[in-house]
Amino acid sequence: MNTELTAYITKQFQEKFGENPLIIHSPGRINLIGEHTDYNEGFVFPAAINKGIVTAISKSNSSTCKIVASDLEETYEFALNDIKPIPNGQWRNYIIGVVGELQKRDINIEPFNVVFGGDIPKGAGLSSSAALENSVVFGLNELFQLGLTKEEMIAISQKAEHNYVGVRCGIMDQYASMFGEKDRALLLDCRTLHADTYPLEFNDYQVMLINTNVSHNLVDAEYNDRRAVCEKVASLLNVDFLRDATEATLGTIKNQLSESEYQKALYVIQENKRVLDAGDFLKKGDIKGFGDLLFKAHYGAQHQFKISCKELDFLVDQAKENPNVIGARMMGGGFGGCAINIIKKQAVNTFSTNISKKYKAQFHKDCSIYFVELSQGTHRIN
Ligand code: GAF
């Protein structure tokens, strides 16, 4: 948790609204392996990180809600009886969405004020949007004593994204941000919402993130298209979700699918298995076996599910050539954002310097390198 950021947001709130707010911290997330499996009711392996959103919130004396997006120096004022998606509303829709979804459930809230800010790099695929949604729903739950469970809150955050932002996302980001545990990753079954937690002990190795600085944008129709393909194949197989398909059952309808649809469904089936295998490798302490699954997952994301981009492919190719990196892949929804690498601790400095130079020479722009700690999920600070 970033204490300077918390102090700054608190001060801004006090200056703007003249009151002491509740403070909520909600983290972003990484994902070790398992992309586009969550909305197929499959398996994912995320962890909350020590970068997040700080939201200061209190009741308002006026008839409207006032929101300050501190990092962007933007404000937004709205009335609770006029909640609808805002065209190109960006961050506003995450907040309006949470309010709208509460109202759909006949949960009454009164006007409130918010100042929020964060230290999650934007567009890096580290789920700043889920962190914002979670912090707002958590804050409202505290403020108005709504009695919502964490499961109910993440469902509200997810629906806000579907219905107000337009991304039919799965539950991974909201889950990881809400339920994250310090120093542990969560192998989550997205059907039952049961997670086994794993300490991230890689001995001589560690996680390193490299941001392509290609801003992925989930509103991009590509994400929803992938979900639609998965749903089409599931329906042809007479199952609710691809979680219930196997390579063998998929083979029986191959002639009803285009090659592209077949490969995408095959990727999901194989990726689900990779997540479970990744858990087994970690249990056995087989870090190399674990790392190799990351390379395989990237191959699938690049060639089968087709959610990578040339910058991510370049980073993973560079990692493959370096014996000190035992696994790397694109992370998150795709089309930009970060590559996650499992790298020998001693090699971090040299690899960072080399990859930064090579990336710049290749794409004439900088990549950014982050090291993260695994942290506690959404919680109230004061
Ligand atoms: C995004 C979505 F929000 C998640 O639900 C998940 O599908 C992910 O992309 C891909 O694994 O982060």
C-alpha cells in the first residue's frame, strides 16, 4: 500500500469537501497464467499487487454526488435519479456502473462524494478498472451499511463493466482485487469461486513485469468477439461453458467450425489444463516446469487465440533466448499491456538493461519494468 498516495488523497478530500472521509484501498492484479478462461467458467491464477486505487468517500449534504479523479484532475457530478452509461465516459462509467447495479438490486444509497487516485500504470493490463469498481462498491457498502458480501460486491463490479463500460469481462480481476492475500497467489475456480492459495516461492527466481506501453483497451470489440466465439462453440457442444469441453468433444464438431474458431476453443481447453498443471508444478517446487507452461501459454495466446501483439511477441521471444528467464508470456486481456517473466534474481539487472535497449531499438519507444509484491485485497484503511 502506498502511504504517500493515501495521505495525498485524504488531504485532497478534506480540502475539497471539508470532511474526514472513509479510505478504501483496492489493489490491481497480476495473473501468473490463465487468460480468457474466466468467462468460460475455467481456472485462473492471479494475485493482488502492491499497486492500487485509493478511494476517499463520505456522505454528501447536497442532492448530487461529486467525484474527483485526482490523477486526471477531472471532476464529475451526477444525480442518483439519473444513472445511465455515459458515451466515452471512461472512468465515470466504472463509478456510475456500480451505482446503477446497486439500484438494479433495489439497494438504496444516498448522495456521496469521492476523491480517488492510484499508482497502477494505465493500460498496463494490471486491472486499474476492477480496482476502481471494487473500491467504490466497498466504500458504499461501508458508508451506507449495505451488508453486501464480498462475493456480491465483485458481482456488482463485474456487471458495472458489462453494462456501463461495455466489456463482457469474466470475474478474475474483480476477484483478485477483492480477495487478494499478502504474499500469495490465488488459483481460482471461476465456476465455484473457490481459490487455493499458493505462496509465491520461486527460490532463485522472481516475477518481473515488462510493460510494452502499448495501451490495451478492453472496450475494443476484440475482447467481446473472443467471448462470443467461446459461447458459440459451447452452444454447438451443448454445454453452458467451454470449461465442460474436452479436446475430444471439440473434435466431434470440428467440421462445423472455422479453423479460427476451432483453434480459439482449443486454446481455452488447453489453457484451463495449463493452469491446473501450473498449480501442481508449484506444489512440487518444479519452477522450470511452471515457467515452461508460461511459454506454452504465450504460444497459444499468439497463434491460437490471437490476442497478442508484435511488441509482446518480441518481449517473449527475447525472454526465450535468455537462459535466465524460465518463463514469459503476455498477461491480461491482450493486445498490449505487460509481459510477465520468471527470471533468475541475479540476472534481473542485466536483462532489464538489455531488454530496454533492444525494445527501444526495435520499436522506437520505451518499455517500462516493474517489480511487484503480492498484497492484501480491497480493504478499509481507517
Ligand atoms: C481482462 C478481463 F477483465 C478478465 O476478466 C479476463 O478475461 C482477462 O482479461 C483475460 O484473462 O483482464
